[in-house]
Amino acid sequence: MTVSGTSRSQGVVRRPRPSSRAARRPADALDPLTPTAAMSSEQLPEDELSAMVLRACLIARDAVFNVRESIATGSRLAFLAIKDCEKELDQIERRIDEQLPGAITRVNETKARELLACLKFITDLERIGDLAYSAVMHLQSRREKLPAADSRQLVEMASRLCEMIERVHQGFLTRDLAQAKNVLRSDPQVDAICLALFQRHLAAKATNSATQASAQNFDILLAAQALERIGDHAKNLAEEVYGLAEGRSLRHNTRKLAYS
């Protein structure tokens, strides 16, 4: 799995073209399972809720991709795209909150489980949008150039997270447990990068009496922490994919699936 280049051999993440609006293609322009593109007049509202979650997955993925672009290139367009993504996720969450109570009263147990998963999904996806915006805001406030070592580790975290969210999307779409397993295996890798970044800064502080430099780099640690928390939300989503595929919760059995 490639984590820092502009392409992947598996072709998992469909990356936005740099020339597209704000470094991000509109999710509903290319993805066939969005409410605007996929819902015909005969389809039920509960199907539209699932389609909105699929779209939200792609928007969250775009947000994290643009965090990566903002860190790697300093692109102002990427920053604006993250802000747009965060707003779109808020709007989708409101729509699902409004429509789900009525929809869940009209369906059987299997469909009800899917709708409840939609509610859990959009809660985590909306939070991912908030954290992506938070991460880039911390770094936007810097006057100094981001150190190369920090940039490299933050870009790697964002790249892995982008991959994880794409796999969540595919897992929800196809009920594929392999996608969920991959996400659960990737989360500790994101945690390890974050930990290494923190340890390097703590070691530098211990050997350097310049507290001003430490204060200037505090925003880097906050950004890394925000990205690490995105990984936690992606892990939650992978567990929901497992629940949909298997019909039972993974909350108390994560380790077994993650390393099987």
C-alpha cells in the first residue's frame, strides 16, 4: 500500500484532480450512489438515507485528502475545500436526523439495522469533517514553515486515513469484511506515526531549553492529535461495517477481527 505518492497500485482512492474546484471534485458529480444521481421517484426514503451515507463517506475522504494536500503543498484551494466538506457533512447529518425517525417505522428488522448504522455512520463522518478542519486550522495559524520531518509524518497520517475512509465506503457499499479488517489493521499504524511525532518533539524539548520553539510547535501536535482521532472514527465505522455484514456487534471483539 502506497501512502505518500500521488497514485496507488490498487487504485483504491480516486483522487481529485488538482485542476478541479478547490482541489476536490463534487461527490455527486462522479458517484452513482448519491441521492441526486441514484434516487428515482420509486425508491424509498430509507434507501436515500443509505445513499446519503455513501456520499458522506466520499466527502469525508475528500476532506482528509485535502488536509494532505494543504500540508504537502500549502494549497489555499485545499483549505477552502476542507471547509466546504465540513459544511456538506453538517447538512447531510441534519437531513438524516430529520428523515430517519419516520423511515425506521416503515421497515423490517434487517433494514432497521441498516438505518441505525446510517445514524452511527453520519455521526462519525461529521466528526471526521470537524477534525479535518481543526487539523488544517491549527497549521494555518503558523507563521513559520512547517518542519520537513513534521510535514512528512502528517502527510503520511493523512494518506493512510484517506485510504481507510475509502475502504469504509467500499465496505458499506459491498458489505465486504476484508475492507473493515484492513481499516482496523491500519488504525494502529496511524497511532504509531502520531506517537513517533510526539516522542520526537518531547525529546527535542528535553534537549533544548528554547521554550519558545516548543510553543511554536504546539500547533503541530494539535494537528497530529486531530488526525489520530480521525483514525479512531474510521475504526468505529469499520466496526459498523462488520455489524452490517455479520448482523452482530464487534464492539467487544475488535482484536479478533483486526488481526485474523
